[in-house]
Amino acid sequence: MQYHYTTESNGLLVKVSRIIVKVTLVAVLLLPSAYLIEVPGYTFDVLGKSNDKSLIKINGEDSQNNAQNGKILLLTVLSSGGPISYVPTARLLPSLLKEDQTIMPSEAVYPPTYSTNDLEDAEIQEMHTAQDSAKEAALEFIKNKTGQEYTEKVETQIDNVGGPSAGLAFALGILQKSGKFDLTKGKIVAVTGTIDQNGNVGPIGGINLKLEAAINDGASVMILPEKNYQELDTSRIPKNIRIIQVNSLEDAVNALLEA
């Protein structure tokens, strides 16, 4: 049997084919991708407040002691994708063209077996550990420098921020608010880096995005772990911001006191 198609039937087939292609393309673009997008996050002044709560309190007081004229900014990265929220494929395309956004495989950051609850619990625990280590390191630093125990009660807190990279910022904030050291000298100091109870500073992720966050919020100084410096895109560092590489809390304090 032979079939003969008219011009009208050929036109209908073309239209149907185009519709199928468009529907397929839209479906693909809306499918969850296996990637996540990271952008510069919010900054938090550890010498100030967030949600009307002081991030650092000395003896339960909200007063900033000698910290009023400066800031110590805790830097963050905002992530879309992974266990918390899937990123549709269509969202990846614009991000490829933006310098202040990073795309990476989700499994490179989060284990494939992680659930939303697993991730939130792990990040909250990391933040609590970072704050505890920051307090221990700061109090030991005061003792070593002054020859006396610091007996004031120190409390730290922050809502809706997870991970370990706030440790160094909290340690410097405690030293500033203790009244023993003037580290900011009225400047905006951006800080990132993990810290252990002995004051050792460790590397973090998303360093170039955190650089963007520091620049966006007017920092004139950025302190970061020495191990992260080689990852830094130096072409994006403006002339009005000083980069300080550190391996310890003492490195950071000395650099700020000498500035």
C-alpha cells in the first residue's frame, strides 16, 4: 500500500514535530540538575546584632565596649541545590556567564546519601563547634598575652548560618569586645577561616565568593587562611582592600595591631 501526503498533512506533521521538540526541551530545562549554584552570601558583623540578638555578649551585656567604630564581618556563601533544593537545568545557563557565581557538581559538596535534615544538623553542629573553639582560643590568647585568666562570661550565637568557617571571625570578635585589644581601629574587617581551640586557622570553601561579599559590604581588610590564598582570583581584588593571609589567631591579631 502506498501513501501520498498532501501539503496540508506535511504542514501538520511539521507543527506536531515542533511542538514535541519544544515540550521536550522545556521538560529537560525544568528537570532537577545534578549541580548546585553558589553566590556571595550575607555578611554578619560579629560585634553587632542579628535578628535583634548580639552575636557576642560579655557578661550578658549587649554593649560593644570599644568596638563601636569598627566591624568584624563574618562571610558566608549562599548555595542553591544539593539536598535542600534542586536547581532546574535552566537556571544553570545564566550562571555560566556570571563571574560572581560558581557551578559545581552537588556530590562534590554533599554526600549523595545526605538528606535535608542530615545537612542542616551537620552544619548547625559545625557552627556550634566553631563558636566553642573560638571562645577557647580567644580566652587562651588573652591569658597568654596578659598573664591573667579572663573571668568574664562570654556567649556567642548566630541564627540561620551553618558550617565551620566563622570560627576565626568569632575569636577576633571576642578579643575586640573583651576590651583588651583594638583590632578594627574603626575599619571594616572581613574574616573567614576555621579555628581550633589552640588558635590554629584552617582553610574554607568559596573563597572568591567570600571576597565578593567582603567587597560588596565595604571591607578595607580581608583576613583569610594562608592555604586559601592560592585559590584567590587576585585580578578581582580592588586596590582599596588589604588581603592578610594567616595560619593562626596570633597571626591575625598581630597583623591587625600593626595595620
